[in-house]
Amino acid sequence: MNKHCISIWIAVTGLFFCQFSFAQEALNVSGSRVVMMPPAGFSKAEKFSGFQNEDLQSSIMVTEMAAPYPQMVAGFDEAHLASRGMKLISKTSSPVGTLKGELIEISQAVQGIDYHKWILAFGDQGLTVLITATFPEKNADKLSELLKTALLSTKYDASLPSPLQQTDMNFSVSPVAGLKLAARVQNSLVFNESGALPKTKLSGTPTVFVAAQALSNLAIDDRAAFARNRLRQTKDISNLQIVSEKDVKIGGLPGREILATGDGKDGEKAFIFQIMLYGSGSYFIMQGHCDASLQGTKIFVFSDITNTFKVK
């Protein structure tokens, strides 16, 4: 499996969290070309593509990526999932129209709570769609078959607008010289120099910029400390050293800028440009990565693209 792609999926799925029947009609999931029939009691999610029932701590999250399906689904085996703290329960063939698909059942413990997940994965050489239904294990008797049935109602309508159009997102970021929009994963936008996701894992620290909105509300008392802690969670970067930090205001929102260096996954020196912006009950994060040798020029590119940020 392309580790970069599955890492994005794991990062954005996370955990988001009546009546048990189905909506009267199939609905298009905003930010995707998926059409499905959610259970009654599940409403449109405001911060991700899908549906949620907050009272039941349950969600249906739809992620559509321009990534090869065979590579993605290959990672949903016992060994790969176990390495990420997940247990594979079952996996069966489940095509969606003419697209190959798998229905995968897994369990996962997060912060002392046992969760159950149904994942419908389908696509082709240029497309992968992951639909993840997550619910607490304690509610499995009520929700498992209901959410499984919802996933199996899925249809894919290629005639619908591409998620890259961003019309349903709460914010926008525009390409600039040197950075093209390469992908959208849930409410995250990925920019790079080529404008396409790499087919294979790249060596070193390629130039990439990601902008995203938090999927859940958080009470943040110390914004500067929160930004530093979020920086330390940067994947594939170790020995982080903060070069500078300061307060900023972009798109009408207050925020914090941090410039840092660190060691990349292949031992190279990397440069990290991070902006955290704080809205009402939520936050936005923008991060640019590049080889440290390119810092002198890429810092201006990263600054230019962050200044295109707007809240809708």
C-alpha cells in the first residue's frame, strides 16, 4: 500500500462522533461523488464529508482520493492494521457498480474506548473511495447492521462535481506559483509542485503544503502552546527545532506562525512552515514542508499560499 495515502486516511478519519430506520431517499454526500442512504437520526456533518449522530458518538465518513485502489486496499490486511492498533474482523468482496470493492470490518481501542468500524473501500487504478462507519462497541447491537446496510446502499456517480471544486468547504485556499492543488482528502487540501499525488513513495522531503480544518471542536486555552504541540505531531519529522514563532492574522482570524527545522524520514534536513488559525470553537492548520536547502525560496511560496486563505 502507498503509506502516504493510508496515513492521510488514518489522520483524517480519526474518531468523530432515535430512530433506527433509513432516510426516505438516497443523498449525495457533499465533497464527494458518493450517493447513499444514511440511517434516520444521522445528519449531515458540518466539518467532514458524511453524516453523524453525536448522541450515539457515531459517524459515516466518506473520503474520495485520486489514488490507485489496488494499492490502498492491499493495506487492509491483518498485519498492516495491527501495526496501526486495529484488529481485522472480516473482509469480503463488495463491488460498487462496475468498480471493485471490499467491505471490511475492524475494531479499535482509542483512549480506553472500544470502537467498531465498517469500511467500504472501492475504486479503480485512478480512484479510491473509503466510506468509514464508526460507532462505540457498546452500541454494536443497535448500530452494526444498520450502518453496514447504509454502506451497502452506496452508489458512485462520476457525473457529479469533483470534490476538488471545494464548493462545500468552510474555507478556501488558492494555488500560487510553485504550488498546485493535488488532492482533497475530506476537509484537507494538498498542494505540491506537480498538482498530482505521487504513485510511489518519494524519498527525501518533497515540497508539499496542506491546509485543513479541525474535525471537532476544542477548547484551546493557550494557543501558542497548542500550536507548538501540534507541530511536534508532524509525521516523519524528528528532532524538531523551532526557529521562530509569532502571532499573525490571516483571513480575519488570529493565529500563530512557527518556522522550524527537523530531520526527515531519510535523514535529510527539513524545513517546516506552520500556521494555526483560530475560529469559533475550531481551528485551521496550514503546513508547508520542503528540504531545508530550499528554505530561502520556499518560505515565500508558503507565505503566499497561506495569505490566500479565506473563511466562507
